[in-house]
Amino acid sequence: MSTNERRWWWVKEKKQIALVFITITMMLQFQMKGTVGCLETERMGLLQLKSYLKNLLDEGEEDTILKSWTRKGDCCIWERVKCSEANGGHVVDLSLGRLIPVAFESETRLLNLSLFHSFPQLQSLNLSWNWFTGLSDHVHGYKSFGTLKKLITVDFSHNMFDNSIVPFLSAATSFKTLYLESNYMEGVFPPQGLANMTNLKVLNLKDNSFSFLSGQGLADFRELEVLDLSFNGVNDSEASQGNSKVKLKTLDLTYNLFSDFSQLKGLENLQELAVLKLRGNRFNHTLSTHVLKDLKKLQELDLSDNLFKDLGLVIPTSLQVLDLKRNRLSLTNEGYLRICRLMNLMELDLSSNALTDLPYCLSNLTDLRTLDLSNNQLNGNLSSFVFGLPSALEYLSLLDNNFNGSFILNSLVNQKRLTVFKLSSIVGMIQVQTESSWTASFQLKILHLSNCSLGSTMLENFLLHQRDLCFVDLSYNNLTGTFPAWLVKNNTKLQTILLSGNSLTKLQLPTTLVHGLQVLDISSNMIFGSVQEDIGIVFPNLRYMNFSSNHFQGTIPSSIGDMKGLQVLDMSSNGLHGQLPKTFLGGCYSLKVLKLSNNQLQGGVFPNHANLTSLVGLYLDGNNFTGSLEMGLLKSEKLTLLDISDNMFSGMLPLWIGRMSYLSYLYMSGNQLKGPFPFQLQSRFLEVMDISHNSFSGSIPSNVNFPSLRELRLQNNEFTDSVPGNVFNAATLEVLDLRNNRFSGIVLNTMDEEASKLRVLLLRNNSFQTHISEKICRLTEVGLLDLSHNRFKGAIPSCFSKMSFGGAEGYERSIMSLVAVFDLSYITFLRNCQYASHLNLDDSVRNGYQAKPATIVDFLTKSRYEAYQGDILGYMHGLDLSSNELSGSIPDEIGDLLNIRSLNLSSNRLTGSIPDSISKLKRLESLDVSNNKLSGSIPPLLADLNSLGYFDVSFNSLSGEIPFKGHLVTFDEMSYRGNALLCGLPTNESCNPERVAEPSESKRGKEEEEEEEGDGVMDMVWFYWTCSAVYVSTSFSLFVFLWIDSRWSREWFYRVDLLVLHLQRLKDGFICK
């Protein structure tokens, strides 16, 4: 062996020995780490903690939490547990939030702190959203936290702790961050006993019930830097001489009850304060204007959502961020100058005020980078104002103002850093223009130009050179022609395009492009043709796609199934046809909202291969779908809203639909469904059930129970028998529509005396034949009541004034519940390109919010059906008792229905006179008492009902002179016909003295005879029409029958011939005689 070979052998041996040594060392370290990573005492402590938490769960839910916490394995890799190698593998972080479901307020749920003593190195503890009511420790008592020397961060937010936990917190001297948001603490802040928490730096007490801020107590927190007391009830404070030592830098008093700065005593002593948030209080004037003057380090001031009309505050010049949005400011030049003296100002929000003059002095603020003037009433020379703005500007919003005329984009020539530009007008269209020779020296990320008129030079010379766009909104700009595909090609970072409300006619996408676009809205255009088949390949990352209200035809492209992240798809109100593609139903598993309403789609719905597992809202109404619902819909376990109304579905509802436990809104009207009442839909979450205009039959089960139902619509079916009393007793029911069925029996006889929320009760055109029960007046919140076209007997109840017609309590509450909001899907449009700011900048196009369907009620008033919804429904009050067999007089208490707008008592057997009390109904818009037996004169005070738009007293026995004055002059003689003894305008009957006298008995009898004769004429007319109809239908049926069946036709003609022969013989015999 040569020398070189021996040397190489020796080096090779050393390498192998070193490799073995390293391997053994790593194995030992790994084994040591596995041993240290889970101390046995801490493992047992965690298992004891799990056992304690399991005991707080309901029966059957014990095995749903902390499944990885077992007696085997390394506890440091268990869920919600973190260990630290530097501390020998001890547990340092426990994140145990949202483990225990919500508790009832009467339930006591204590947290045993002694369970955490097994973790001496614990640094962070999160027990938020567990609804604990108190703390306990049977070993150390109130000193429990004192044994956890390393614990510095604790999150107890969203529980039900009250001031009883203060003695425990007094021993928590190691705490630096404490979150107690959304608990039940109250009284003076800080509570006595917290003085020992001297190391605390961050304290969050948002959404509690503190009412007073003590400056003396605040001085005890020597290290405190951030204090959040927002959403409490603080309305006063006291000063302290010791505040000079406080290091407080951020104070949040958002949404409290302050109305004047004099209530913020001692605020000027917080010399280190840099951020002050006073949003959502009641400041409406500027007394104590110098309270902020001495805060020399104040940099951020939030006064938004108050009631300021002017700006008299003396604001320190150190300020960099000022938020004044949503006040009532109408600043003059002097008011603007107070802001323009803040030479360090970098961000300013004056949106949603009442500003009219443009603030030209802002040109002096050379460091200003963010300016929001949206939603005001600004007008004037916009181009001149923009030209003078500081060149440091990065964000400029001028949305929703009163600008008119033109805007020259060249006025942005001085801007070098601008990344966000927003402009629109609410009074007209702004003509946006640019010179062909100008090229912008900035690259926008966000461009919002809605309700403008964009010239061709603007598109070609400005937008064509923007290459860094992330968000573009060009809605309502009268854009024509083809979809601007070049905008997508030029901006590879583009995430959002909003082009709704234009006049685009063609959608043509680049076939060779694959783009990362996430939001595309081209709704409400005039685009014809079919949707490009490869759209799912061009835009595979779309999350929001709105093609509604166009003229698209053809089928739904199957490539949409390649959009795996698609969450909202709206292709409603087009001309699409065909079936739902298999790849679409199977591939869009992220889809939350699918809206295909008002097309011509057909076929079945949701076969077994459907896989829309994330679906929350499904709108298929107004199509040609047939058959029955298929079981593929069961995979959409989170489905909350299902609308299949106005299709051609048939058969019975499947039993499995009751397994859709999250279903809250169900619309199935206008189909061909049949069968008994769908008892399987009694879900605890169901709020709206509309199965109207079908062929359901039978009775409503007596044990029906809908714990959360707000609307039940069964009109236009074939239901029979009585209505169970527990339907009216439903705790949350607000709308009950049973019109046009065959219900009978006694109604409202088994009502409870408990308060009902029923707001709309419609029983028109059934077969009720009883008296109207006085119990109906227990429905105190009913504002729309329709009992017409039944056979109710007896007198009109005098208690209607106890209902909301008479201004019953809860009226405003009813309005709010009927316009409740409902969010199906929240899609953030500016997800990855939002502008970084200390301001809470409003952006009206930030999300793809889906509102719940509005509550709509149609009610007969003014002799026609009107549809009411939203706030209007809340204010509409109507009572319809027409076409029954009610008798007696109209009660005087009818005048107590002060809120009523429509009153219909026509076509009954009412007698007596029209009560004078009706003149008190100042909101009355429609009054119909026609076709009764009312007598006497028309009360003259009815002429003062200035809201009256429909008035009919025809076909009664009224007499005397018509009070043709005031508002009654707007009605012609048709309102009074059929009253032979009425005289004066607008009829042609004169009111001479002879005419005024009471008619003789013979004359009255003659008039009654003529009236009966007139009724007879009407009956004969209907008789002739009926006979004609029967004759035509019988002849037609006979003809068809004989045409189809030749055997019966031969038999028929044989019988006819035989009859003719007999008649001939009879005739011959008669002649012979």
C-alpha cells in the first residue's frame, strides 16, 4: 500500500467514525428531547384539566374536545399545547378558547385555577369564549395566580366574569397583558384591589359596564401603556395629581356616554398619551376646548361618529392622524384652517359629514398622505382643488359628492406617490377626461370611478398605462362594446374588476391567458351570446362571479367546475337553459352562494354526484326545473337558504329534507307539490317557510312546533279543518298567511295569554263561520289583519284598539324584526390590496355581502293589492273584515285605531250610522263601508281626513247632504252611488226642503221593491251566463267524446236515428187522428 493510499484510507476511516459519532449524538439528543418534552406531572395535570372541562359539557358531547389528549404520546405535541425547549420542555402556552358552549345566565360555571398549578413555567393562558362565571381555588384561594410566577398573558374575554374575580387578579403581579373583553364587570374603573398589578402593560376591558374612570386608580398602573374601555357606559371621570407618572400611550373610550370634554377630568395629565379614541360618543359642542392642548405627544385622535357641527377644539400640533367621519360638520374656511394648522398631519378623514366647500388650504399640509372626503355635499372646481393637493398624497377618496361637469385627470400631474384614487357623484355624471399627451407618473393599485362618463382618451391614454392595478371599479359609466380584456392582460396583479351597470354587449376573454383574478362583476349590462366555455380555465382563482341581469344564453360552462375557490356565483336574470353541468355540481365544493334565478334552466336538481359541501344559500326560483328534490342536496349540510319557488317541481316533499338541520329560509311557492303538511320541516333554526301556491292538503297537525319560525305562508293550497292554537302561540311568529284555503272551525279560541309577536295575520277566503273571538285582541302587535271573504258572524269586536292599530307597545320592535339583516357570505373584495392606514377607512365595495330576502306582504287596500316590505311594512296598518256576515253597528271604538291606514268593512250586514269617531283616524288612506245597511248622514268631519285616497260608502241607506268639502271634494259620485236619499255634489240630486223630509212608508217600500228587482236582474244576468257556459262546455265535451271513440259514436247515432223514427211515427199518428 503506497503512502497516498494509506493516507486516503486513514481519512476515510476518520470520516466514517465521525459520521457514526454524529448519528449517535443526534439519536441521543432526539431521545432526550422526547423524554424532556413531556414531563409526567404536566401530562397528568393536562389530563385532569381535560376531565374537569368535560364535566362542563352536555351529555353526549364529552368526547368532542381535546381528542389528542390521551395517556400516551408526547403532551407537547397535543393540540392547543406549546412547550419550550429552553425551559426543559415545560408547558408554556395553553390555548383553550371556544371549548365550552354558551351557558344560560342563571348557570354557574366556575373555573378551578388550582388545575393550572401543575404548569409552573406557564406564560400564556387563553380561556376566551367559554362562558365561565367565576374563579375558584380550594388550595390557594385568592393567591392562586401568585403561584404562577411566569404567567404574563391571560385572555379571559367573552366569558361572564363579574367583579368577584378582582380578589384573584390582585395576586397576579406577573401579568403584563390581560384581556377581559365582553364580561360583566361594572362600577368604577379600576376596581379596588387591582393596585398590585404594577407590571401590567395592556389591559382590555372592552364591552363591560364600567361607568366611571378614576384617575387616582389609574395612577397605580405605573407600567400600563394600553387601556381599552370601549363599549362601556363611562360618562364621567375624576382627576388625580399622581397621573404624571402614568405611562399610558393608548386610551380607547370608543362608544361610551361622554357628551362634553369637561367629563374627561385629568386627561391633560396623561403626558405620554399618543393615541386617543373617542369614537361613538355624544360630543355635540366644543366646551372645554383646551382639554387636548397640553397633550404634546398626541399623534392619533379619533372623534368619528359623534355629533360635532363645527370644530372649535384646540388640537395639539403634534397630531398625525385625525378621524372626524360621520359627524355633522359643515365647516367654513375658519373651520378648515384649524385643521390646516396641523402641519404634522399625515392622515385625515372627513367623510360622511355635511361639507359643501372644498378645503383648498389642505395644500399647506405637505406631509398629508391620506385624505378621505367621501359622502359629503362637496361641489365646485374639482380639477383646480385636486391640482393643489400635496404631492405626498397616496390615498384620495372623493366618492359620493355633488360634483358636476368635468374632471381633468391631468390635475393629478403633481402626484408621484398616489396609489388609491376614488371619485363619484350622486347628483349627475362626471365627465372624466385627459389630454392625449399626458402620462401619469404614478401607478395606482386601487381605482374607483363609478357613475362617471369616461372618454375614450381616458381609457386609452390613462388606463392603458396603469400596470400595477389590484382593484378596479368602473361601474355605471356608460361603457359600451366589448369587455376590456386588455385591462386583465396589462395588470397581472389585478384581483377585482367591477363593471356593473354599463352597456357592454360582448364578453370575449383571451384564450391563451391564465389569470389570478378573484372578483368579477359584469352584472346589469347588455351582454348577449353564451358564456365562454373556457372561462374556468382563464380565471381559475375566481371567488366572486356576478353575471346577473344580462342577456346571456346557452348553457352554464362546465369549466366553472375548475374554479375550486369560487364562493359566490350569480347568473340570475338571463336566458340560460339546459341542465346543471355535472363537473360544476361536483367541482365547486367551496361555493357558498349560488343564484340562478329567473332563467330557463331545466332538468332535475342535485343528483347524487353533487358535491357542493359548503353551500349556504341556493336560489333556483323562476326556472323550469322538474321532478323532485334529489338526495345530493343532503351533502350541503350548511344550507341555510333554499329557494325553488316558481318552477315545476312535483310530488311529495321527501322525508330526508328534515335532516337539513341548518335550514332557516325555505321558499317553495308556485310549484306542483302535494301531500300533507310537511311536518318533517320542524327544524329549530327554521325562520321562514313559504309553501304557498301548491296543492298541499289535509290539516295542520295539532302538535306542530316551530321554535324559531318568523314567517309561515300556506296561502293558495287545499288545507282543511281548523287551525291549531299553538300556531298562533308560536313565540317568534310574525307573519301568518293562510289565505285561499278551506280552513274552518273556531279560530283563535285556544290562544294563550302570553305576548305574541304576530305582526301580519291573513285568513282571507276560507270557511270560518264563527263569531270573531275577543281573544284576537291578545295579538297586540298585529298591524295587518285580513279576515275577509269568510262567514264570520256577530258584531265587530270593540277591542281592536288594543292591537297595534291603536299604537300598542312594541310597535317599533315589530318594525326592527321585520327588516332584520342576514349575511349568507362575506367575500372581501380588497383582500390582498388594502391600503395600510391608521384610519378605519370605509369602503362600500369591500365585500360581497348577501342580504336575506325581504319580508314582502301583499294586502288589499284602495281596491287593489299593494306589496309592502321593509320599513314601509312596519308602518302599514290595515284591517279588512269585508265579505262576511257581520251585523250590528260599527263600534265607536273604531276611532281609537289611530295608526290604521286601511279600513275595509264592506259587504256585510252592518246597520246604524257611520260613527263620528272615524274622523280621528288622521292616517287613514282607504275607507270602504260599501254594501251594508248603514243609515243616517255622512259625518261632516270626514272631510278633514287629508290622507284619504280611497273612499266608498256606496250601496247603503245613507241620507242627507253630502259634506262635499275639504278632502272629500277629490271623490266623484261613484263613491256614493246606491244611496237614493243622498243629495248634493258630486251627485245630480238637489237638496231642496221637500227632499230632506223623511220619505213615506209607501215610497220606502217601493224603493226597497225596486232594489230587490234590481238584485233580481243581476241574478238573471248571471243565470243566462251560467246556462250559456254549461251549454257550450257540454256540447264541446260531447263532440270530443264522439270524435275519439268510434264504437260509442255509432251507438250514439243509432240511438238518435231510433229517436227520430219514434218521433216520426208519433207525428204520423197525430196527423191521422
